[in-house]
Amino acid sequence: MKNNIGDDNVIKELMQEWILERNVVIRSLDVEKFKAFWKKWSARGFYRNGLPDDEVIEISLYKMLYNLESATEEEKNKAKKWLESRGFDVFLM
């Protein structure tokens, strides 16, 4: 089956690649790696809005880590402690 992006298998492969890269970036908690990830995938049309400032990215990385399904308990605890020590909750929205 085809759609406006291309073959469904190509889409599945792209999504798998995106998920793997996203998880590595989230686990790194590195703002610059996130920016590079954003830039790479923006070129492919995945993101259309600009980047938020570094502080928002950093907070978001910790929230994403806490909510990442494959995160270990140690990673989740680290993220939760970091967020709570700065007055944030763990919820994405």
C-alpha cells in the first residue's frame, strides 16, 4: 500500500529508526544531542515548529526519560528526583 510519504515498509523503518534514536537522545539527557536529533528529523518533515530554549529542552528530556517505557527504575528515579528538586512534576502535559 502506498501513501503520500511512500511505501508502508519504508515508513515503518523510518519510525523504528526515529524511536531508537529518540531513546538514545532521551537517555543521554544532552540538550545538544536533542537539537541535532530535532534538526535531522525536521529535515524529513517530522517537526515543523522551532526549538524551544535550552531550559525547556532540558526539562522535557527529564520528563521524557521518566515516561520512557523502556527506562530503568534507576533512570526513572534519577529523572523524578531532578524534576522534583526543581519544582516540576513528572507529567508530560
